[in-house]
Amino acid sequence: MEQTQKQRLGFGFFGWMLMIFQGGAFFTQVVFTNYPMNILADFYGGATFVPVVFTVGTFIAIILQLILSRFIGKIKNMKNLTLIFGAISLAMGCVITFYPVPYGVSAVWIAAYFIESVCVNMYCTFTCGILVGQWFPRRKGTIMGITTIMFPVGNGLISVFAANVFKTGQPDPASAFLPYLIACIATWLVGLIFVKDYPEQCGAYRDNDRSFTPEMARKMMEEEIENKKTTVWTTGHTLANRDFWFISIVCGFLLMFSVGMMTQTAAIVGQFESLNYATVMMLIMIFGIIGSYVLGVIDTAIGTKKAIAIAVVIMILSGVFGMIQNAGCLIVSLILLAVFMGASSNFTVSAAAQYWRREDFSSVFACLNPIANIFNAIAPTVIAFLLYTSLGYRLCFAVTAICGVISLILILLFSGKHVKEVDDKYRQEAGKALDDELSSRK
């Protein structure tokens, strides 16, 4: 019995391979969308132009996700779709890496960055997220808490990247990008070789729970695949649910002010000559790692709603400290920002897996993720606009605090009990059996 419990606490070899695959996808997004915006924008059209390209590309990704949501249960191989989006992302990453610095708008570079903005969002937040939900439906908070560590790690390494770009006096993105590109390709290859759509397809177990025989596990997988085709949570039903909107908007605000602020860290930290950018980014990385893991564990232990509420309170505090025009307060604010940034990408997967059935997870996530990412899409443009007003970075943090208060109200209004009531209604209308599966979801 003790050995079985220990086995359940682990993730299994193939589970770790999936986590490396997902973590690498997050890292790919940070490197090839944030780094060009944050460090190289002046060479490719300016700090207000490049974020707009990212925003438009992300909106295209959102539209694709909403289109796919209508028949997500009928996609036979999510892993292959993930690999395709990953391969295109890496190909565009190669263009971004090796294309000569044009000192102005370049059609080739902008096209590559635009395609990257579309495909890497599909890769890291959408298709990989579905795989995680299918492998770890009960432990998704912990898994996402670990894999999203690559967001703060990537943002923390941006100062190293910036130093390497300007090492010789002339901008040299190619040599600066190369180690990151190699790492991203390596994690994609891990997914290619070791990951399947479901753990049962490679002899592993859902949630690494070995209390089932392989035959029982495979039977459950086959039933789930079949039930996904007739999910009662269609796109229309999902978008008509009030609780879906409450939690989607909150996830969106968390993403908006973590991702958006991270694209402008160089300009924000540069407001104080006493602050060393590399040191501040290292602090952001350390506390981002802590926040991602701890809030992920809290998510699994006490429920997604409570974990989100904690993240939102941290977001409000970050905004309040950031409004104070003081170097010390700015550091505190950025540390708090790092904590909720580390967890911000956990919650779209967690919420869909926590409050909806396994058979409904993919269709709900395929709506929740793009809605939340609308906020992510506009984040760099909005933050850049606020930053260059007369109030500067303080206005950015003021808006962060205000949206944090709105988010706290919305997450408190969210009700898992109401989701179950609506689920019962839809299942009864579809002639499906009612049960208490959703009753204990925290």
C-alpha cells in the first residue's frame, strides 16, 4: 500500500517527458515573442509597432482556437497537431534568430514574427494544454505549476540575452538566440519521441495512478474518447454559461498584466538609475519560479478557485506598491508581479479540468483558453500605451490594481455548484445519466 501511494505521488517517466514538452513550449513563446519585443523592437520598427504585430498574431490564434472548439472532440491526434504548431514556431524562430538586423521595418522579419505569434500561442497554451489535461486531470495544478516555471525562467534570462546581443558593440541576435533555439528544439524532440495523446497509449497511467489495471485504464480512455464526441458542453452551451465568463475574464486579467508588464520590464526598471536590470530580472525569475510552483500546489490541494483568489490578491498588492514612486517599492511590486506571473498560465488548464468532466474538458478549454488569451493578445500594446503617458509606469500599476479588484469580485462570484447544476440540466436534456462526479470539485 505504501509503495502504491509513493507511485501515485510521482509523475512517471512519460509524465515527466510531457512536462518537459509543455515547459519547452512555454519557453519557446517567451524567447521568440517577448525577447524581440523587449530588447530588439527598436531594430524592427519600434516599441509601439512590434507589440501590435504580436497582438494581431495572437488574435488570429484566438480565432483558430474558437473555430477548433466546435469539433475539438473529433480531433483524433492532438499530439500531431501540437507537433505541427511547434515545428512552425521553431521554423519561424530560426528566421528570427538568423535574419540580419535591418534597422527598420523588414517584411521578412515581420512576417516571421507574425506567424510565430500565431503558431507559438497555438503550441504552448492550446494544444499542449489539452494534452496536460488529458494526462493529469486531477493533478493539473501541480503539473502546470511546474511547467509554467519556464515563463519566469525565460524572463529571468532575458538580461543574459540582452548582454549577448550587444556584446561586440554591434547587435548580434543570432549568437544570442542560438542556445535558446537549441533548447527549444530539444524539448520539441522529446514530445515527438515520448509523448502520446493519452498516457494509456504508451503504457502509463492517468495522473500516474497505478491503482487501475492496464486493461481498466485503457477501457476508461476509450470511453472518454467516445464521450468527447457527444459532449453536452458544446461551444454554444459553454459561452452561454455565466461561471465560464467569470473565470475566463479573471484568467485573462492575470495573463494580461503578467505578460504585458514583462514585455516592458527594460523600460520600467530603467526609470530608476539605482536599479540594475540584470539583478531585478534575476529576482523576477526566482520569485516567479516560487509563485508558479507554490500556487500550482495550492491549486491541487485546496482548489482552483481559492488558488486564483490568492493570485488575484497578490496582483492587487503588486499594483498598489507599483504606484508608489520609489525604487524599493518598485522592486517589491515586481516581485509580487513575478509570483502571480508564474501562476497566470496555470489556471486556464486547471479551471477547465477542475470544474468540468474529463469528457468535457477539451471542449470547455478550447473556449476558455482563447477568451483568456484575448487579454493576453492586447496586453503588450495596452501596457506600451500606458507606459508612454505622462504618468508612465505608475499608471500601468494603477490599472493592474483596478483590474485585480474586478478579478477578485468575479472569482468570488464563480460557483462550481452552479456549473454542476447546469451540467445536470444539459445531461438530462441529452439523455445522459446524472451522477455526483462534479459535487466534490473544490
